[in-house]
Amino acid sequence: MFLDEFGRPIVILVCAMALFNLPILLYKIELVIQTLRYLLFCHDKTWKKPQDPGLVFATILQAKKPTERKTIYFVRHGESTWNDTFNKGKHRSALTFVLGFIPGILKAIAYELYLLLSGKMDSWFYDSPLSFLGLDQVEELANFLESEGRKGPESEHIRILRSDPGSPSSKIISSNLRRAISTMAGGFRERLKRRPADKIFLVSSLQEIR
């Protein structure tokens, strides 16, 4: 009775909203097709082991010319909505993850449907943004850079990351995925505020294996 009385109007409303946002619907259908094609035909699991760096850079290493040295600091991006749905993480037990897996997927699908019907290009799954936990992690990073490491053996590294006066010059580099960009922009916000001329350089090759 409920489905007969309310089901048909709901279906009609959903179809009408989908047609009203037809460009968004077609865009997301295209993304689904690309995803399925990628999952079926990609070769990520068959990549070859990299060569010994000593062999690749043998000519440079054997040269007597002075070589330039650079230090790289790696910063892990905050948890994304995809991670929240499909990865257990360290913040919850295996039992909590298993019990909440199906409800989590249903929540993600429902949110994706909401984005579609409201005409938004955003997505829970595609180039997923930071989750609430990810935003908290970015806040922790920002607080760490501004309050920790002022003394002790790590102080010099923190000064470089903060780009304190007198510290060696440094650049902020990120992949073009928005979870990474958001992490760098939010985590290094005080540095960027103090140094508005600083830029976040986006390098697509820094993405995870594709």
C-alpha cells in the first residue's frame, strides 16, 4: 500500500530531477563507464619492479662534478570519503568497520544520489574530498607545524616546513587530487598566510599508481 501510494510519485520526482540535471547525469554515467573500463583493463597490478637506482643514475654518480642535493619531506594526505567507506584505518576496530561497512556504502550511495539530483558536480567516490576525520587530521597537521618542534633535533626540519625566517628555501608540491591539495592548503595555512607569494605546485605524476 505504501509503495502504491508513495512509490510512484517518488520515482516520478527522482526521474524529473535527474532529467532536469541531465548534463550532470551524463557526466556521472561517463565516469562510471570510465571506472569500469579501468577496473577491467588496467595493469596496475602487473607493473615491473623499478631498476636499481645505482644503474639508472650510474653516469651521474660516477661523474666527478658536484651534484645538487635536495631534501624531500613527505606529508600524507588526510583521510578521504573513499577511505572512510572502504578502508578500516587506525581509528576504528575491525569489528566496527565490518558492522558499519554496508551502512557506510548505503550512506555513500545516498549522498552521491543527493549530489546528482541537486545538480552538483561533486562526488563522494570520484576524486574524493576529505572526510570529517581527514579535516581533523589537517587541523592536527597545522597545529603541529605551529606549536611543535621549536626545540630539539627536529626543530630545523620544522623551521624549513614553516619557512621560518633564516631557514633554507623550500617549495610546497602536491598531486592534483583535491584531498592532497586540501591537506597542503589547510595544513600549511599559516605559512601561506605569512608568505602569500608562496605557491602550491601541482604535479599530476604524484598521484597514486594509475
